[in-house]
Amino acid sequence: MNRKIKLIWDFRGPAAAKTAEHHDIHLKEFLEQENYSLQITGFEIINEMYATAFLVVEEKDMIAFRDSLKPHRGEVYIEPEA
């Protein structure tokens, strides 16, 4: 089984939600430009002062994406159940 890694960017402050939402747009554009097979991105609003944007990559590609995009952190991605 190929593990997937969720690369995460953290945004804080009153504009966090809008910033995370905007960052997600750029992540989608990057994946399209790179013609990457996985197209899993998104953003989560944790509270009014904290939000995240994320991108999911194959574990084998994690180093290249990390070095290129500079996420704040990462974690193993667990696929949501249908």
C-alpha cells in the first residue's frame, strides 16, 4: 500500500480563513501545472483566528513537494470513509 502524505500550511489571525482559501486555489493550480496524478487539496477553518490549507501527495514524492512548496508541517493522510 502506498502511503499518502498531507502537507499542511497554517494561517493565523483575522484573515486566516480567506488566506487558507486563497492558498488552496494556488495549490490546485500547482497540481494542474505539474500534471500530478493526485488532485487532493483543501482548506479547513479551525476557528475565527486559525485555518489551514493542505495538499496530499504520494509518500515517494513528498520530499520534492516539501522542498518546492515549503509547507509548515505534514502528516500521514487517512482517506475519508465513503
